[in-house]
Amino acid sequence: MNRPRRLAGLIALLLTLGTVSCGQKSVEEAGAPSPGCNLYDHLTEKIASLSLNELGGPYPSLGDSATYITYLYYADGKKMGTVYGKANVPAKLPNGDLLEYSEERIQLDGGTIDSQGLYNITKGFAGEWQYLPAIGSGGAFMDKLGRRSFHIIKVGESLDASIEVCPAG
């Protein structure tokens, strides 16, 4: 076997091993996060406090902004974390849907995860799942990447949520 082919085979093997170890997911329950991937699924998210600046009209309208605090709960009802968020509605798509930009700091027992980005708030209000990129910024989540997903159950009150972060690389 020639050297380039062996090197390519070794690289493929290493990539496969890395994918397997990083690709293993476990749904986390109460307790310390694992050193690998962390998946928190089927969380209940309840809005505790909301402050709106409705410059463009009733929220969400173009130019509106908000700050909010929500609490995350496991399926068994145990509180698992707090989300501190800021949002604004900066743009409208050609089809009329509104985009919301959100920045969130998610404080969990094992550390902190930040999420930010644009999502379609019109589709969110219609009950479609929305996603924001996420990065671990403290504790056991430091340097992990993933996403924070949510589905609005009752506007202004509750959401179904999930958070998934895995080691970078």
C-alpha cells in the first residue's frame, strides 16, 4: 500500500472515531452534564417575566424589541435552568413573515450556554419549531457547540424546548 493511500485511510479512520464519540447522545436528566454531548429534550419552558417595547405595533411588529426571563423544567416538573433573553424584530421577509433576532444566556446547574441568531417569528407563532445556534460559555458546557430549539405552545406563556451541545471538533 502506498503512503498517500495509508494516510488517507488513517485520516478516514480518525474522522470516523471522532464522529462516533462526538455523535453519541444521551438525554440528560437531573444532575451533572456529561463530558461528551448533552441533550436536554422535551423541556417545558415557562415565561416568568416579559418586557416589550412595541414601537412598530403589537408584538411582534417590525421595530419591536423585548427582554424576558423564562424557566426551564424537566418532564418531571423539576426546574433545571433559567433563560435570560433579549429580542428584536429587525426585518420582514418578501413573503411578509417577520424575523426575530434573539440573544440568550441559559443558566443551568452545570454551567452556561449562550444562543443567538435570527429565526422566523411568524412561523414560531404558528407553532413551527425554531432553532438558534448555541455555544457553551461556562462550566461543563464550555466550548461545546450546538443548538437551542423551541416550539411555542401558548404565546406569551409556554414553550416546548430542547438544548443540544457537543464538544467542538
